[in-house]
Amino acid sequence: MVNHSAVTAAVRAAAEKVERGERITGADAATLWHHAEDADLARLAGRVRARFHEARRATYMIMRIINYTNVCVAQCDYCAFYVLPNQEGGYVLTREDVFAKIDELLDVGGDLVAFNGGFNPKLPLHYYCDLFGAVRARYGDRVEFYALTIAEFMYLADHAGISFAAAAARLRDAGVYWITGGGSEILTEDFRSRHSKFKYTVAQYFEAQRAVVEAGLQTTATMVIGFDETFDERLEHLERTRDFQDQCLENGHGGLFSFLCWTYKPYGTAFGGREITPREYLRHMALSRIFLDNVRHLRTSVLTLNEHAFGALDFGANDFDLPIEDEVTQKAGARIDLDLEGLLSVPRGMGYEVEYRRAERPPLAASV
Ligand code: SF4
């Protein structure tokens, strides 16, 4: 039988820690997740958000994910995007294709590109260095780009037979500033062995991300929810992320610029399943903001939640993308809305001042 007064006391104790500016434990997070009201989670997330950002202000970017190849050997069961090498339908974009997509992005007022593709064994490291160098040379400061996800980065380093540190240095010398934390999904070894056993372990993920940070590159944290993960797995992901950020900050690195969480789209995937509700997403975002007290930017996912994503601004988020393309999630059921002004009217209608945030380029530590 549930002891209601004990539960109420535990919720109150966890909430008081947040109000006092103290860090909560995993047990506190579980208590809040299972027992706090939506309004209480929103209020507490707002308290943590206010340590970093003005209350009724949000920032956004207009961006495009360029899926430069759909050929992949990882075979994640939640992916509707990939084809295996030599299967029909595989592609690699030409440099002209990439430039045309960036030009289109500039035409609609965007300035951030995120490259994202599969683990394509036919693409050597110099393909990436040449591509990124060409984008940097052609567009200069007009466009910033997230060069790869950590997952792709690990594959190309392995494929080239070099260390993560050496691969990060090669990419940095080619003009890369960002390698995002994409490809993390749920960072537990058990989740990865269930769904993506060829996509590296959690230990390798953080080893690679550490090498990226130590090379002076910028990185981010990501998470995808709504597969079959348990709450404990979600919490483990958040704990590992917070620990990694603590280590970065202790070592004098900028660490994780932001935490972006999006939702699994199940259509056309081998794993299948159903989408989670917007309410579950909002609660998770609030919990993430409360728990990740060392990450400045919490980004909500218009890509997978459309107008529902803006609700997260009231649950701790402060930033979002307006994407104009992402084949990976579109293949699995994401709907991209190109009425950017119509989208922006939603947070404005909620009382937020929204401001365009230009893609940031951090100073590179030349000697690292
Ligand atoms: S999610 Fe990425 S790594 Fe996994 S199969 Fe799809 S393209 Fe490959």
C-alpha cells in the first residue's frame, strides 16, 4: 500500500532542494517524476531555467539537416532511414547537392546546417575533411555547421584506423567546430544491446565525446525518448550526461553547450511501437531541466513534436530549432512545417519574446 503522506513529504523535500538551488539526486528525480503534479514540475523547471535565462524569452534557429548518405551498416532497429551497402536506394550527395541545400537554407533566413548520415563504409575520412573544408571555404561566416554526430565520428575514426583524438584533430584542421552528441538515443548499455548493437557502447560514446572536447571542439548532449526504455534508463542517461558535464567543467572545458531531447518516431521502423504523448514529453523536459543543473541551454524539438514542442518553454526549455529538412525523422513519420512565421506565432501567443540566435562559433584552442 502506498504511504501517501511519505510520498507527499518526499516530493516536498525534493522540491525544496530545487527551490534552494541545490542539486537533486536520482532518487529525488524519481520521486518527482512519479509523484509531482505537472504544474509543480513546470514551476521547478522554471526555477532552474531562471538561473540561466530571462523568464519570458526564448531563442531559436532556422536550420537544415543534410543527410549526405543513407547507406549505413549499423542496422538500428528504430531507424527507417538507412539502406545497407549495395542495396537499392542508397545514395551519397554530391558537393553540388550539398551546396544547393545550403543555398536554399540561406534563402529562407537560416544559417545552421547539421550533417547527418549513416555509417557508410565507402566514405573515408578525407571525404569528410574535403566536404567540410569546401563548405567552410565557400560560405565562411554566413553558415555554421554541425559536422557530424558523435556516433558517425566514432565510426569514421574506427574506419580510418585512428584514435578519436587524431580524428578530432583532423576534422578541426579541416574547419570543423562542432560535433554534436547525436546518436545517443538512450545511453545505457542494455538499451544499446537491445536496439543498436553495432552502434558503439556507452563507454565508447563518452570516450569519443571527451576526445572531441579535448580537441577544442564544441559538442552538445542529445536524448531520444519513447522507445521501450524504462524510467530508470532515462534517469541513467541523465545521470551520465550530468556527470560528463561536471567532468568537463572541472577540467576547464566548455563541455556540453546544450541538451536537446526529441521523441522517437516509429513509422516504417523494424521496432515499431507508438509515439509518446506531448504531456509525457513536457514532464520529461521539466525533469531534465531540473536534473541537468549544469547545462545552460535546454532545447525543445519542433522537428518531432511540431507546435506541441513550444509547450516545453513552460517546462524549462529556452531554445528551439525550426528545421526545414531531416530525412531521418521524416522517413519515420516526422512532419516538417515550413510556415516558419506560423510556428513562431505559437510561442509569441504564449507570451514569449522569441529572438533569432545565430549559430555560435567558439574560439578554437589552436595548440591542443
Ligand atoms: S540511426 Fe543512424 S546509425 Fe542507426 S541505422 Fe539509422 S543511420 Fe545508421
